[in-house]
Amino acid sequence: MIHLSAISRVFHMGDQDVSALTRINLEILPGDYVSIMGPSGSGKSTLLNIMGLLDRPDSGRYELDGKDVTDLSETEQARVRREKIGFVFQSFHLVPRLTAAENIELPLILEGVPPAERRSRIHEALVGFNLADRAGHRPAELSGGQRQRVAIARATILRPTALLADEPTGNLDHRIGAEVMALLEGLHHAGTTLIVVTHDRELGARAHRHIAMRDGEIVEDKT
């Protein structure tokens, strides 16, 4: 599904160049459940952003479902993201002025889904993520766990083939974090490819495949 060949990324910090990724070679297969771990600054979030087409490599080649997506235009990248990739972030990234239902609806509007189908799919998501009684609440009126459930519902409302999660439990206590991971793993069991960036060893150990990074390089990749 995801094939990275010699991917490098350099950030320019003042008069210095900082190498975030150095010639990364990686293949993620359909249905994989992968954790990417490493200390702060190891490159794990940069790698996730490149896989999610939120950032571009300075060199190398990225193939997604057999298609070279390395040099797509921003418009083409946005289309591929909507069709194939969902994102879950530590900070939720919900729109504060919108209700839970309206936040979930956003990708459907951008995709041009007709109103009747939107209503049906939003209702299904609200029920499926135990948010039916919070549909009209704005993010500030929701708990951290509820906000993350809204974020996951929004990320998966277009039924992506891959879900990328960057520290998805970082702002949650242990119990709520475990509930969120159970939701993500339920999506994986239903066929979604799941890639989780985390510094939490216990959380990372839940994945079927473990990738360790250090100084912009993959130093371990084991199942």
C-alpha cells in the first residue's frame, strides 16, 4: 500500500540544515497495524506527515497503492488524502465553533456527498462512536475522550484505507486512552491499515509491527 524509497527530509533552521529523515526505505502492507516509536526529534512525526501527504520529501520516491504521489500538486494531494487517508492527532484539531455532528460532517461536504447520505452517515458514526447524545455539543463542551472520538469519527467518515494517528492518547488519561485505542484497533480489525506514532512503549507494543527511529533513520523494524 505504502512504499517509500530513499526518502529524505531536511529542515532549514536559520543558517543550519537539520536532517529530519535520511534515506528512509519502508513498505506498509494493506491491513498492517504498525507503531512508530522513538525519542523526540527522531523523525517519526515527519515520517507520518510525509506518508499522509501533509509534507513533501526533499528526495526519494513515495508510492501509494502503486501510484507515484511524490510530486503531486497540492490539489491532487488533497484529493488523494480525502480518498485514502484519515488522520488522528494528539490535539484533536476540531473546529471550535462547530458541533460534534458538524465536525464529523466536514469531510462529507468537501467530498460533495448529498445531504441525505450525509445525514445517514453522520447518524451511523454518532451511534457507532457512542456520541449520539453529544451531537449538538461543541468541542469545549466535550471531554477529552469525547473530542478524540469525534476526531476519529471525522477521520473515518469517508472510509479511508489507512488511518494515521500521531500520539492519539497523548492528551488523555490511561483509562480513556485505552478506550480510544480500542476504537482504533476495532477499525483495524475491520480492515483499515493503522499506523500509530507514539512515545508510549505500552501503547506501541499493542501493534503487530514495531518500527523504532533514531536521528532520522529506522533502526529497527520487527513483527
